[in-house]
Amino acid sequence: MTPKEKRIWRVIFLIGILITLALIGLVRTLDAIKALVDEYCIDVARLPVKETPAKYGLEYQEIDVEVEPGIRLKTWYIPSQLAEPLVILVPGYEGTRETLLPGIQFFHEVGYSTLAIDPRGQGESDGESICGSYLASDLGKIVQFFNQKGVSKFVLFGVSLGAVGSIIAGAQNEEVVGVIADSAFANLRQGLRHSPSCQASILFDNSLLYKLFQAFVPIYIHNAFAEFIDPTKATDALSHVKDVRNILLIHGKNDTVIPVENAYLLFEKAQKTPGIKELWIYEGDHAEGFMKHPTEYKRKVLGFIKRITEG
């Protein structure tokens, strides 16, 4: 074999190795995608709604909001002294209106009317929760529904995934005068890359796999899922937070689900535009600020709403 032939075979051998590694990486990436789809997108537990605001002696109305043909979201409207701003409460992943009852009671006590929702595919609402891709647009349609009924000002209060949807909807709807985001992720890659509960963490910790993922997802995965993963798409709070007029970010210092670095990233980006931008980091884990620090939590939230509505 001549030296030239040897060089050609070496090149062919190296190309073969690279192709093999790329195929292995693609298979691992697709396995990671499947795990993420199965765990975080499709198999959302349908938790029942057993308790209602009547538990706290509150009067309420059950209102169904149609966000698209055949998809109706279940809500509770709880009137109080102030009709505006209407505070819309949004639970996190797998959450329901029932998980919002302590917040409903608090807002009612201080005089604000509230609307608590079951997001699409959760609780008693219709549809499937495809990674939360519909959440922001659904919130926008809820805002427009009540705006047509005479409500002109809204505050969105969201927890975890609900906080992400609230940030994006707050940026896209001028009727939203403020957003309270408890335990939001900046985007999925930032939010889950260090999460021990994420079976697909390999996807976010390996840059080669992530590049392969970005290259192949638009072709092989349902568009809604692609939007959720792609940092430029439907649940990338970091790209939208600067367009939120006023925002209070709340996060646990020791959050093991969504690392606190997400809050710092969001706050830094939010400060690039005018408005009231606040950050409160508490001692605790994921979305447990209200439970562990109720007095300070209530003070922060109430003070923020008064500042954005009373000047």
C-alpha cells in the first residue's frame, strides 16, 4: 500500500469514527428528548380539585374561558373590595386552583379581587399540557376575556412554570401592569440543566448533544415541544422579561429544582428597561417562600402591588 493510499484510509477511518460518534450522540439525544417529553410534557398528573374558596368562607364564581375552539380553562373568580387590578393566579407544573387557595385568601384579605386558573391540561381544564407551550398565549386570552368585561388592569402572579407563562404574557399584554414571578426559570436549558429530577439532564450538560438537538428537533419533534426547548421560543422568559413593565422576582436561595441563578439572570435582563424591578431571595427551596416566610412574603407582594398601582 502506497503512502498516499495509507493517508486516504486514515481519513476514511477518522470520518467513520466521527460518523459513529455523531450517531451515538444523536441516539442519546433522542433518548433524552423522549424522556423529557414523557416526563415533563405529556404525562402530567391530573390532580383533582377537591377544595374550593368556600373552605375560607369566600364567595366565588366558576367561570370557563374558551382559549381556542374546544379548549376551555376552568377558573374561580373571587371578588373583593378592589375590582382592579385583577390578580390572576397561575399554578406551576401539575398544579391546580386548589394549590392557590392560601394566596387567594391573602389577596382577598387585603382587598384585591382574584382569578385562579387551572392551566391547559391541568386540574379540570381541557387539553394537554405540552411543556407549557400554550400557557402564555392562554393567559393572554384570559386577560382579553376579562378586559372585554370591563377590567382594564391586571397583575399576574405565577409559580414555577406558571411564573414563566406570567412573565411572557405580561410582556405581550399591555393591560398587565405587573408580574409577580415566584421560582421562574430563565429558559428550559438554564432551569433544568442542574436539576436532579430531570432524566434528560445529559441533554443540557453536553454541548455537542445540545447542538445535535437544536439541529434535529424542528424536524422530528412536535412543534410545541420544539418551541418549549428552543431558547428563542414560547417559554423563554429571559427573552421577554425586559418587556415586562413592572416585575417582582421571588426565588429560594437553595432551590434544588430551578437553581437561584435563574432569578439573577432574569433580574439582570429586567433592569435593562424602565419600571419597577425587584428581586427577593429567601432562605429555602423551590416555591416554599410563602410557607416558610409568610409575613415577609406577604409584605413584599403587597408592597410591590401598591407601588405599581398607587405610585
